[in-house]
Amino acid sequence: MASKVTIQDIADALGVSRNTVSKAINNTGVLAAATRDKVLKKAQEMGYKQFSYLNIAEAAGLPTVPEVEEKHEIALFLGSFIGGSHFASTMLDKFQKELSQLGYSLIMYRVTEEEMEELRLPVSFRPERIAGIACVEVFDHEYCRMLCRLNLPLLFVDSPADGFEAPLEADLLYMDNRTEIYRFVKEMVQRGKKRIGFAGPYMHCQSFYERYMNYRNAMHLMGLPCPEEYCLIEDKHSHSGGGREDYHKYLAEHISRMEKLPDVFICANDATAVDMMQVLHSLDYSIPGDVYLCGFDDSPESRVVAPPLTTIHIHSQDIGLSAVQLLVSRIKEPSLNYRTVYVETNLIFRESTEG
């Protein structure tokens, strides 16, 4: 006697997840119409019997619930103010322009600290009207997990530092935080600069975490140590007040205690590099005479500080375009496996490393 056909049998036959088949058969969750039809057809072919009432009605040609009207609003959740020098400013311009050409409107929501702490959605947010959500600078783990539970197409442009956390059930988009840091470390070593440190709060977000870990990986591959005294990785918010003055004090105290200054500091971003530059100047160190500095972002400030800052350029418009492609494809095919995408970055040498 033939064994009963199971949901797993159908999933294996189609090469999709068991969850996808269950959604189609039981008419639950979010699933693209084409995927649903494919699953139902295969289930009928294989002799599966345990359809939901709705699917039985469809098979019999009886009237069913009409399709839900397609949604055209994209929610953008911002976890902090995005100034004109932030890479995301240009990225969001491209993101909005591309979405509008596809018939979507973009609704921005600034998520407050209180909303994050209390795991509350913005007051005016209406999930029943939203086709998908994009998050920028939303770095609270629990809040991100709460958003994942909304069962809406979801994209994070950067994300909380994962560490040992379980991965988020969403698509993730980052800039390449590895290639050019490796290239920079290799170039410094070739110039005889082998004492290399890192500055920046490495657990602030996933990108900072990756930059720090890739600095350490590059040093390991070059056979060089990473002395802890050269790694200034505390978050400015861990200091009283959490302002720039307190952060400068933290940097100055640690640099002053160093027996010997590193040849080079790699910084988590350009803002941290500018902080380092100001502190080093206040301690009468010369850049690049006494120490080299490298940032990350290629912000407008990196070109006008003295000396101009070596940095790693982020292609913001490419990130904006990739964000649209990821989110819209997720809207059209919610059952896709979750994806992590990296966009190319490029190292730019300037006077802070002697060109």
C-alpha cells in the first residue's frame, strides 16, 4: 500500500521549503500567487488529500475570497537622523526615485528611542497598507526581531551587530567591509607600517563589527599582532553624557597611556577618524608625520579636513538601487530564501597617509 503524501514530500518534489508548501495548502501567511498555484498543482498531481476548505472550493470551481488589492506603500524606518554627510542621504534619494518609477510611494517613520525600548511601532504606521519595510540605522536587536514578526517583506540596510545572535529573518544589505580594508593593511605593511590599530565602537552596527573583524583578520594574515592597547573600540555612549567631548576624553586618555603610538589607525568611519584627528592634534601629534589615519565612507568632511582623509568610498546610489531590487523582489516573491548582499567599495588614498 502506497504511503500517504506529506507536505515534506511536496516540498522535496518542488525544491522549496516545507513552510512554503504549508502556506499554500492551508492558505496562510504571505505567498506569491504563482508560487501558491505551483504548490497546489503539484499537491493535486501527487494525490495530496488534506487541503484547506478554500483550496477545495478552488479545485471544485466554487467562488472563493477575492484577491487582496495590491499595496503600493513602502515604509522607511529610520533609527537616527540622516544628515547630508551620511552615506544614506544619497542612497535614500536613489531609493525613493527608483521606487516611484515602479509605482510605489515612500512613507518615512523616525523611530524614537522610547519606541525602540518599548517595542512599539510608530503611531501613524498602518501595516495593513504597507507592501514592505526598509530599515536604515535601526540597530536595536529586539526591535528588529519585532519587525520580523510583522510578516511583511523586510529589508535592513545595515543591521545590529550579530555577534552570537540568531540571524534576522529578513533581507540584509551592506557595503563591502572586507576587500578594501585588506588592501589597505597590505599596502601599509608594504610601506613598512606594521603597527596598526583600530578606532571606533565595533558593536555599534554590523558594518562596524565587520570592519573591525576584517582589520584583525588582515593583520593575522600578514602575520602581525593586534595589541589590545591599539584597539580603541568603546562606544561613545558608554561614557558619561555620551557626547563628543566625553568621547574625545576617552580617546585622549588611551592614546596618552600608549608606550608607543601605532603607525596607523584604521577608523570605523570618517566621523571617528575626524574625532581621532582632532584628539591627535590636541596631543601635538602630526598627521601623517607621526601617525597615519584611514576612515570609511568618503563623506564630504573627509575631503575638507586638514589633512584630507584617506578613506573607503561607499557607492551610495548603487546601494539605493540594490535596496529597491531586494525589497521589490521580496514583495513579489515572499517565499524566497533570505539574502545578504554586499555592494562594492573603493579605497581612496589622500594626504592623511601621504597619498
